[in-house]
Amino acid sequence: MQKSPESDFLKSLTDPGILYENAPCGYLSFTADGKIVKINQTLLSWLGYDQSEVVNKLFYTDLVSRGGKIYYEMFYMPLLQLQHNVNEINFDFQRFDGSKFPALINSTAFRDSHGKLVAINATVYNITDRKKYERELLEAKKQADAERNRFELLSDLIPEMIFTADASGEINYTNRRFTSFFGLLDGSFSADAILPKIHHQDRFKLFKYWKRAIAIGEEAQIELRLQNQEGTYQWHLVRALPTKGNDGEIEKWMGSCTDINRHITAIQHLDEFISVASHELKTPITSLRASLQLMDRLITQQGEPKLMMLMAQSKKSIEKMNTLVDDLLNTGNIKEGKLVLNIRKFDVSEWLNNTCSHVRLAGRYKLHISCEHGLNVYADEHRIDQVIVNFVNNAIKYAPLSSDIFISAYKDNDQIHVEVKDNGPGIAPDKLPYIFERYFRVSHSGAEYSGLGLGLYICAEIIKRHNGRIGVESNVGEGSKFWFSLPESTPTG
Ligand code: ADP
């Protein structure tokens, strides 16, 4: 039977002689005095020799570098005299042309019946590639270390507390400001040492937010009180941002704690002052309003035009003052959870067509109202009207040059969406996230508008209490659109 070329090839793969010569490692046999008696083709080709130039002519030490020779004499041979196997010895082989390559050698010793070493069989692995990978790895590690040092140096320079955490939220780095605030040793962090320094009323809040942020992989931001080394609690804003890999998985968290104590205490003082002032002002304003109403009736009976004009002005001023004081009182009530809602069903179109009568009467601004027919909502009509009036008053105040204000309402799924749009100067994008915060005001270059920065805060709280959503879309130079949406049905369904 004739043999096929494939079967020849398969036989060559398992032929011991061919395997020995062309193995992916070098084979070398030498006598106890180092003379080479056998060498395979793989090793010969790495070394650049012919079989005839090496076997029974060269010694082991002729094939290795100078360092390899010293190693051979001082360690390798003495070890072979003592042991049966000497593994993972690493030194350089030297080629015929003088160049070198790194190798890993495993050796087995053979002895005669008296135990005398007679020969050694060695396998030689060319580890040039491995060394290259090791060098690259080392280089990458060096670069990563340098980057880390740079980051740590920079983070030690800034007056803010900085930390990083692994994907599971475990803190693994804190900067110097952080350790010194908590009185820890440099570079040391222990959750046990930090926990007692977080105000007991804020601990649960922190856990809740942190756990949630890790679960959904989104930025965490929380205000809490931290105890400094003098034992005083100070308000801090803690922020943590996740960094994600290409697969979208969180790799680590970068965080900061900013001291906002002065800001928070200033707001607390302002709150206290406003609460006292608004209560003190409300009573005289109410009696002044009542007196003015009486006087108005008398003056109208007399028909004196000058007095009537002065009366109209006084009434306008007292109403403005009353609205301001109401805003202040509302803020106090909202903060103390005292905002009472009177929920009932009402027709949205009817409500919008009657709202902002003061604007319609004044005649300077035109309200364009578009509303789907038959829309009803369960809400506190008076409070919701307060929101629209605030949006419209702001549009007039901050967009005085655009005489058209657009109000529209429509149904979106089970939500009633209402928006007020102006063609005014708009709001800068960096200010938008804070626009509904208490006392927040944007300075409008050149123009000075009076206000307390409470209107939108009150609107947001009213909408929140209705389980609704509130927002703003604005581009500088293109106007602003303030909106809110309310569930169509009652809050209880
Ligand atoms: P106040 O009007 O008393 O300052 P608000 O809470 O009503 O308080 O508004 C907060 C800030 O939002 C205002 O100071 C103003 O800078 C900005 N703002 C509100 N509405 C508009 C608008 N329609 N166009 C431009 N800026 C606005």
C-alpha cells in the first residue's frame, strides 16, 4: 500500500528524532567537565553554529556570557553536584557572532554507580520575548507610578479633601488634607476612625446615598456634618464621581469633601432672620391693607382725582409688599413642612384663561395661551396658580424687552405638562442646575433686578408636594422655558 504525503507528515510530528531536533526548546547534553556531547538543531540555530563546530569541540562555558560562566562555576555546577535537578536557572547564552539572548535552563544530572556526576541533560528556553514583555510591563508600571505620584502631589496641594474608592466603594486613597482633618496618619484610612466623626444624624443618609450611587453607578452628592480635630461639626459637601471602563463598568470613584460651613451657617442665619422678620411684618401689613381699603372707599366717594391716584399707588405698593412677605412666610412654612394643600379637581384651560389678570390688565405684555381642551387636574389650584404667576412675573422681570409670553398646557401620558416661555436673554448653562435653590439669584450683566431668590424655590417645593416635576430649558440669547408637570389623577391615584 502506498503512503500518502499526509501520513508522512503526521509521522514526522511524532518521530522522536525529528521531535528532538526541532522542538520549541533547545536540548543540550554535556559531560561533568562541561564538554558538549549532544545539541539539537533548535539550539544550534539560536546560537548560529553548525553541529560539527560544537559537538565534542566546545564546552558549555563557550556558549554562555561572561556572567553565565561565573554563575556556572559558582552556583550551577556546585548545585548539580548536590542535586538531581536544577531548575529555572536564568542567564544569557552567547551566539557565534557575539550577541546574546536570555535563557531559562532546566537540568537533570546523571551519575555512575558510585554516585559520581558524569553527564547533564539540559533544556534551554529562549526567553527574549518574555524579557521584552517584562520590560514593557515594568515601563508601564513605572509610568503608572509616576502618574499616581503626580496625582497625589497635586491632590496634596489643594485645600480640599480628596479620596478615591474602588468599584465597590471601599476607600483606597485619601490626600493629606483629608488625613489631617480627621487626625489620621498620612496615607492611612480606616472607616472605623471616620465613622464616629460623621454627625449621627447624617450617617444613615450617607450610607443610603453612597449605596444607591454604587448600585446605579451615578454621581453621589450629599451635605453632611463632619467633626474636626477640635471636636466641632462643620458642614461639608461630599461628592463622588464614578470613572467607567470601555465596557461601562465602574472602575473606581473619585471624591471630594468641600467645607461649606460658612455658606450653610449664613443660610441658616438668613432663614432665622427671615422667619422672624416676616412674622413681624405680616400683622402691620394686614392692618395697613384693611385701613387702605376703608380709605379707598371714602376717597372714591369724595371723587378727588389726586387723592384717588395716590390711593391707587399706595394699594399697588402694599400689594407688592404683601406678596413679598407672603413669599418669606411661605419659605418658612415649606421648610417646616407646614405647606397645606387643598387638592380638588379643576379645568386646566379655564384656570389658564383666568390666570395672571394683573398682566392682562396692565396690557403691556401679551399672554399667548394654548391648551388642549378637556384637561383636568387634581391639585391645589391656588398654589399651582402661584407657580404660573411666578413664572410669568419672572418672564416680565428678566425678559422686559420681549412683549410676548407663551403659556401652553398639554397631556403627556398620565401627566399634565404646563410651560411658560419667553424670548428674553436666557440663563447661562452653569447657573441652570441651581436655579430652583433657596436664595439663588443670577446676576444679569448690566441690569439690576430686585428679588430675594425665593420665587422659584417656592414653585419647586409646591410642585414637589404635588408629586410633580419642575424644570427649565434655556439658551443664552434664545429665551427660557420654565415648565412643570403634574400627575393627572389625585396623588393617591
Ligand atoms: P428672584 O426673581 O427673586 O431673584 P426667583 O427664584 O424667582 O427669584 O429666580 C431666581 C433667578 O432665576 C433670578 O434671580 C433670575 O436670575 C433667574 N430667572 C428666573 N426666571 C428667569 C427668566 N425668565 N429669564 C432669565 N432669568 C430668569
